[in-house]
Amino acid sequence: MRKKSMENSKRTTTVITYAALILGSVIMIFPFVWMILTSSKTVSESMQIPPTIFPSHLMADNFSEALKSLPFINMYANTILMILFRVLFAVLFSSMAGYAFAKLNFKGKNFLFSIVLMQMMLPSQIFIIPQYQMVAKLGFANTIAALVFPGLVSAFGTFFLRQAYMGIPEEVGEAAYLDGFPMNRTEESLLWTPEALSP
């Protein structure tokens, strides 16, 4: 009897959970569906009160006119290239900086790392004007380089990878050095060797 009661309770909990998830999904998807339906309406119909859910006449020309009004293909290409180069350069530079802060000893290391932490604490809006001035003086205005340049290095990526490198025992780097890796490639061995990152 108790087992049956527990099964019923578990089943009720499952039903409530799925119902809540379905309701949340509908709430999140509805604005997107409403946007698609409204984009297929006429201007007067889209501003009608009370609003109608489905368009009386499907206005497929709205999409072609929207594509002609703005260079969406160029916009998407710029976004893809910006994300691609930002991710590649951020991983490259952040991994090297994180390794230097975690494993190398040099003067001013703590001071420089405190600057990285300060950048994470400051709101990103205060960097917009200085970054624009730097990009303009470098002659990168209205180019892909202007979008990529501000994200070449990630403060959070540097901090995150520093913490990851600090979790790797010093003996691993020393073993790589003794196995023939030069000092400038020890970071590469730690980054790309799965055995170094496994517990």
C-alpha cells in the first residue's frame, strides 16, 4: 500500500513538473510565434485593437521588402566573422595569459592580474568610447577588425583559464619540460594533453 502511494506521489510530481515545463515553453515560444504571425499581416491589421492572432491575408511580400530594406546577408556575415575571430583570439591570448599568471613568476604579476580583475568588475559601457577612439586611430573604422579588436582578449577567459591551470600539479609541467618540451611549449602540452587535465 505504501509502495503504491509512493508511486502515485511520484507520478503526480512528474505530471506537475511536465505541465510546468510545457507552460513555460509556451510562454517563451509565444512571442516568437506572435512576431512571425504579425509580420505576415498588413500594417492596419497588425495595429488593430483588439488584435487578431492569425492574418486574414498572408502578406509574404513583407519578408522580401524587409530583406531589400537592409543588407541582412552582410549583417549576418559580419556577425559570424566577428564571433569566429573573437573566439579564436580570445582562446589563444587568454590561454597564454592564464598560463603566465598561474605558472610563471615575474615582477608585477599580482599587480597585472589585479588589473584583469578590475576590468571584470567595471561595467563594459565605460570602455565603449576609449575602444572607439583606439579603433579610429588605428584606421579600423567600418571594418571587421573594428568589431574583432575589442574582444581580442577576454578578462574573464584569462581569469577562468588561470584558475584551471592552477589546478594542474606543477609536476605535470616539469615532466613535460624534462620530456623535451621547451619552456615556451610547456603551456601547449598542458592545454592540449587530456591526461594533464584528467583527475
